[in-house]
Amino acid sequence: MPFYLCLRILVGNWLIFNSWYILLMENCTILRRRFQFKTLSTARHLLRLEKGVDGLFDSFARLDSRISSVGQTAAKIGDHLQMPSEKLLVNNRTHKVLDGVQWQPG
């Protein structure tokens, strides 16, 4: 086989290889960009989810403090309701004791 034919085949093969290499690199670049976009998109979604979870924790904390204050208010109301009933009980006992005592004017 003549030298120029071998050279022509080598150059032709090199050009085919070079064009395949360029296409492969372009495809790799496109895939890399898509991956970077997906990664950024996923990071944005995760950031939004994290903010939402933080908001939920804040809401639960506020709800917990409100429930606690309602419990404290109910306890105070119970104390206030118990005080008059205790006073009434003491008054009834006092009246019974006084009714049993003979009053003699001095």
C-alpha cells in the first residue's frame, strides 16, 4: 500500500475520531450543565422545604405556649371558683357552731 494512501487513511480516521471526540465533549458539556441545573434546582427546593419546616416548628411553639396559657387560665379560674365555695362551707360551719351555742346576753 502506498504511503500517501496510508497517510490519507490515518488522516481520515483521525478526522473521524476528532469529530466523534468533539461530539462526545459537547454532549458531556450538555449533560454537565443539566446536572448542575438539577443540582441547583434540588438545592432550591431543599431550601424552601427547610424554611417551611422552620415555619412549622415556630407555629407549633406558638401553639404550645397558647395551650399552656389556656391551662394556666383554667387553673386560675378553678382556684377562684373554689375560694367562694370554701368560704360558703366555712360560713355554714360557723352558723352551725353558733346555732349550737347558747347566747346569753352579758
